Amino acid sequence: MSRSMQVYRDATLFIVDDDDIDAMTIERSFRKMKLLNPVLRAKDGQQALDMLAADQVPAPYIILLDLNMPRMGGLEFLARVRKDPKLTSVVIFVLTTSKSDEDLAAAYQDHVAGYVLKQQIGNNFIDLISLIECYWRVVELPIPASGQSE
Amino acid sequence: MVVADDKGIIRLVNAAAADMFGYARAEMLGLSIESLLPMRYRDAHPAHRASYFHSPSRRAMGIGQDLYARRQDGSEFPVEVGLNPIATATGTLVLSVIVDITERKRIAAQVQASLALQAAIVSSSDSAIISESVSGSITSWNPAAERLFGYSAEEAIGRSIVDLVVPDGYFDEEHASRQQMQDDGKVKTFETRRRHKDGHLVDVSVTLFPLLDSRGRPAGTAVFKTDISARQWQEQRFRTVVEALPTGIVIVDRSGAIQLVNPHAEKMFGYSRDELIGETVDILLPTALRDSHAEHRNAYFGAPSARAMGNGRDLLCRRKDGLEFSVEIGLTPIGTGHGTAVLAVVTDISERVRDSQQLAEQRDELKRSNDELTAFAYVASHDLKSPLRGIDQLAMWIEEDLKNEQLSTIPEHMRLMQSRIRRMENLLDDLLAYSRAGRVEGRVSPVVVADLARGIFDMLSPPPGISLELPGDLPIFTTLNTPFEQVLRNLFSNAIKHHDRDVGRITFQSKSAGERFLEFTVRDDGPGIPPQYHERVFGMFQTLRPRDEIEGSGMGLALVKKLVECYGGTIGIDSDGVRGCSIHFTWPVAISRGSRS
């Protein structure tokens, strides 16, 4: 991967969450912080996989993953990511509602960059964005294999 | 017969005498009578002869002495001699009648020996041996009789055995036995009681043996009595223990015939003792096992040992009423008068088996309830929190927007807030319905299924293009109306709510599923459920579409499954996930509050 591919400022935020208000909260926070990164949304794990497989999510991207969703939940999505060599290195933040969610996701810790408590998405969502920004600065975001052709 | 004169010269002899002494007749004439005597008597004989001729009379020779004669070959034999004087013109002759008594002597010796043996047996026997005359008075009384009854021979002989030792209350039995013996002349054996001289009673085995005289007429009775008190006592003790045991005891002989059962076994198997004794033990086995049992029994008698039956297999027995129950059986070989038998100790363990089954069921139920509780806790922290969080969020936005005077977004946010409040309400209602499923049962009442289905469908206010069809007959049956209605309402509601077209058709059918169940099927022509989600949709709070698209708690099928399984039924889905879905469930034909497993 060459340096010229390092396009973190344009990284896409890929929200995987079935709850409209959660998604609205995130988008609202982005607007508040004047962040212009593209935001995409899937309403469950299956739809997210379908979108990734169809190259509908421009690389590089960061996934914000909810756990409880119809059809395919977050844990099952993580399991699929782990098995898929094209996706195994994507950066995923897990949206949680309690500490027990972190315990549940612990089995996938290699694939989870961090946890975001949903109750804090509102006021403290700034912290999350800062965290992601920080991540973007410090970490060279890997570009998934599917996105290399771009 | 030999005739001799006073000089001892043989004058006449008959053929029998010649044969007896081993001479020709002619040879004997003229011989001295002494030559017919053994050498040792010859010298003394002339004097005897002289004395006889001195006063001849008809008498036996040698009174009180053993007489012997001598053959020509020198051998001797015992004789009896009768002497008869014959007066003739030439003087007195003596006619000796000689009888060879060899055989008689042999028999006499045998009789003597046999009498001595008999006396030895009688006096040394452990059995009382008593003889009586025809009139019933005692004629002999051996030492064992003295020991058994306490009377000495002197005290007993001459008295009546009935007076002496037969206790009150046993006279009839004694007389009957004796009468029978007199009538048929056969030996009688029976067990009874006799009285000792000191008054205590003794258990005895009695044998009456008719004695006949030489012409076959009754000459008296020989009575044999054996003390069986010890044996009786042991048997009594065995019986008392067996009768009192709180487990079933069955004794079976080699042929499989039942010899003994105790009261507990009677109760356990539902047969009376009379019905079992002599029957084959196979009647106590389940029908399917009877054929192979003889083989097992033979194998056991081939190598009898005390052990548990069945080598750890689960054993079943069969009651008279056909009911089968679980048992444990211990086998012990016992010797009886008629060969080895087996004593089977049968313990009814059906209660224990039932208890452990019940325990397992309770454990499963507890596990199910725990799993449910875990799911509840998870659900409470996620699905219930989610609308609350949304409300909180929306309130914050409205506050912000008011502050910034951006009033245009407020109505939409208010609407969203209200929808979250309704969602919260629905989730709580459905959660409550789920937790109470199977507990609120309503009445057992006749249900006209077709009417009920139409009523529920109309209540759900379906869009005009969605129709309900009821092809085929739907039953009228008596059931618990509340849970049955709940099941139908949820299935119809799902079919309507998830339909993706303006025109849709829901069909509801029923058929028999065995004797105890009816099968109902709700079929729609909506989008269907892909096979990979068939299991998942029965979970709590599981939806296939975001609630923001199709409002729903995700509890419907979980509730239906819980209700159906609560009454012993099953539920399943047929759908390819492309078009159409049919959900079929079974429901008991006869239901009651207690019918839950």
C-alpha cells in the first residue's frame, strides 16, 4: 500500500444500526462538528455485508456497529468479518448499551477498535468523533482488499 | 421211615429214607441203626435204644436236643425223629419217622436274626415307634416314644394311644385317619400335634401302618411319630418374615411355576394368592418378554447364584389389569423338598423412576425458566432501553432546536417521540403476555374455529386487499379459548403486517394429526421467511425488519411457540423466503388446565 493511498480525511463512516434515531444522532453530531465525511448506513448485519460485497462502501471506512439488529446482529457480523480475508482488517467500533455488551463482543477483540456507549452518543458523541479523528490521524487505515481497485 | 429191632438192626426202610441217607434201599437192610448217626453219638446210642425198648412209647426222640443224622458219604444233617413201637410176633420193633429239618433250621436262624435287627432298630430309632392291637391298646412303646411323650413303656403299654397323647381337638382328625386306613388298608402320613405327659404340645409327623396277620386280616397298627417342632418352627419363622416383608416375594420352581407369593406381591401384581400358586411366572411379565423368559430361567438354573436380575437393564412387570411398572428383582436360589427353586425379591421402583423423571422434568423446566430469565434481563437492558434512549435523544434535540429557534423540525421529532412511547408500551405489553403465556387460560369452552378465525381476522382491521380464506372443514371443539385465540391472533397479525403487496391471501386450514392432536396451518402469500431465519424468528424480540420500518415487538412467534409447546404441541415453518410462508402448529384435541406437561 503506497502513501498516496492514505486518504483518511475522506474516510467513510459506515453506520450499521437498525434504529433511525441512533443514526440521526450520529449524523447530527457530524453536522455539528462540521465534518463532511460521507456517512452510509445499513440497517442490519446482512445488509452491511451485502453493501460491502457490492463495493457500495468507498474505502477507507470505519464501521460503527450496533449489536441488536434484525436478521443479522452485530456479533454474527463480527464472526463473518473474522472469517472473510477481505474484511478481516476493517476498523470497527461497537455501539453498546451496557458493559455486558463489551463482554459479549470480547471474543472478537482483535476486530474491535473500541466501544461506544449509546447513551453517550448525544452530548458525549463529540468524544467519539474525537476518538475516531485521533484514530484516523494515528493509525494508517488499512484499505480493504475490495477497495484497492479504486 | 426206618424200622429197626431191639438189636438196632434195620429191618425195613422206605425209598424216601434211602434217598435221605444216600443209600440204595437194599443196602440199608441189615445195617445197624447206629450207622445212620454221626460218629460222636454212636457209642452212647445203644444205651438209649435199650432204655426205649424197656418202656417203648410213641414219642419224639431226644426231647430238647438237636438231633443230627449221617449220610453214607459222611455228611450230617439236622433231623427230627418220631419213635413209634410196633408189637410183632417176633418181638417189638420201632418205627422211626425221620424228618430232614435243614431248611426249617435255616429259616429259624433267619427269623431270629431279623427279629434281633428289628428290635435293635426299634429301640435305637429317633422316631417313636408304637404298635397297637386292633382294639387300640398299646402293645409296644420304644425308647424314642418315651422321650417324645414322657411316658415309660410300662406306663404306656396296655393303654389307648388316643387317650394318652392325642390332645383335645385332634380326636376327629385321628379317627378319620384311622378309619381311612382301615377302609383302604393303606399307609397314612400326616402332620399334627400330640400332647406330652407334662401337657405341652409337640408338632409331629405321624405315619400309621396297618399290620395284618398271616391271613391278611387286621392285626393292629404300627405308629411312627417324628418330632418336627424344630422344622415347624423354622418354617413358621420363614413364613412370618416372608409375609411381613414390605417387598414382593415370589418363589418359582425350575419349570417356572409359582410356589409361593407373599401379601405384598399379591398387592403389587393385583392377583390373589390362589390365582398365582401353580401358575407360570410368565403371567407377571410384559407380554413381549414372555417368549424369551424360559431361556433366561433355564440359564439361571444352570448356574444359580444370588444376584440381581437383568444385568442392569430396566425391568418391567405386568399387573393383572395390564399396567406395567418398573421393578428391581433380586434372585436367590433356595433348596426345597422338590429341588432347587428361586426366590425372587421384587421391588416396585416405579415411584422412584417417576420421581427421577419428575426431577429431570423439573430440572429442565428450571433451566428453561432460567434461560427465559436471562433472555428477559438481556431484553430489558437492550430492547426496552432503546426506545427510552430515543425519547431522551429526541427531547434533547427539541430543547436544542427551541433554543436555536429552528422550529420546523420539532413536529417531526414530537411524532418520533410519540412513536417511541407507543413502541415502549407495545414491548411491555407483549413481554407481559409472554411471561403469562400458559398461565392465563380463560375458560374451557366450545370453539367454532371458523367463526373464531373470522372474528380475529376482522378485529385486526386488515387492509382491504388482504383476505382470509378457510378452505376445507374447520373443527368445532372444546378447548381453552384464551391461549388458542392468542395463537391465531398473532399468526394472522404477522401474516397481515408483513405482507408486502396490496393484494394478499391468507388461508387457514386444519387436519387431524394422530388421535390426540389437530394440526392447524396459517398460510400467506407474503414475502416469506428465508430458511436461515426459521429458527431465529421464534426467539424473543426477534424481528426480520427494523422496527422503524415495520412496527413490532418481535415477540409474536416467541409467544405462539411458548403457548403451543405449553400444551404439548409443536410448531414449524415452511417457507423458501421468496414467496409465501406457512406456519403449522398442533393443538390437543382434548385440553384441560392439567394437560400441560
